[in-house]
Amino acid sequence: GTAFKIGENLWITARHVINDCNAVYVKKQNPKLEYKLISEVFIHPTSDMAAFYFSNDSDYFDLPNYDEKGYKSFLRTNAFSVGYPSGKPGNIRLSYLGKASLRNVRYELIEPVFVWSILGKTPANLMSVGGISGGPLINKNGKVIGVMVSEQLRRGTVSTADLQSTNWLIYAMNQ
């Protein structure tokens, strides 16, 4: 799975990426490729999202507030996501399809999501984009507008948690 930094030391990923793990590690990008154990993971109570703190010097994404103009509707919006599909670096280009509810039987959740059509994949021979889960959905302005939470392989679509859920998780983490 994938995680991304959205604040000074705050990281977000999909709940299903780390929820059932005995331990969660982040791979440090240094010559030794060391791993750092994450001591505490916070699970969103009504969404397939999780957060944790990890300190490093890398830049982070700015996350828009759900109430900002332009983030309540993504009509005619294209976006992209990056992560580690099949365990290797990759990305996908997406086009907004609409809102839906996603039922997650495993966590007994029904959550609001945005559905996106997959326009292209890199590398092009990717069958599934599994591994991008937990990664950021980024608009043309470089703003995170969602978190990847599921793939509907047969439909050629992916779903992202909505900004309201993302903003709630950040607010809760800051409290």
C-alpha cells in the first residue's frame, strides 16, 4: 500500500493497508533503506482511512478544506494518483464519474466516496492498481482531493474517500 504526508509529520493511508498488520513500518529513503517502526496508528471510525505520525524532512501535500469553493463538485475534473501498484512505483490518470456509497463488509462501513474512471496507467501493462490504496488523489493544481480506498477492476474504476472524511481525520489527529 501507499501512504503520503499531509502535514508537518502527519501521514494518511487507507485503513485496509495497515489495519490487520502486527506492525507498521515506513521505509526511509536513505542509502541503507532502513525501516522505521510506527508506534501508533489512528483508525477513522467511519471510513477506510488511517493516519500516523512519522518525522522526516520531506515536503508534504496541502490538503484543501472541504468547505473551500471548488471542492464540493468535481464535475469534468481529471486527476492522478501515485503509489506502488504491484509493489513497484506507478501512477494512474483518472476522470471523475460521480458520487457513490461504498459498502465495506470487512469493517461494517458504508461510506460516501467519489468514483473515478481509469484513463491510463503507468506502467501501461498494469492489470490491477492494487498497491495505490492509501495514496493521494491529486488535481491539476497539485492539491490532494482524496485518498484512494478501492478499485473496481472489472469496471475500470477506483474510489476515493471524500474530503469531509479526510478533513475529519486531520481535525481528530490535531486534537
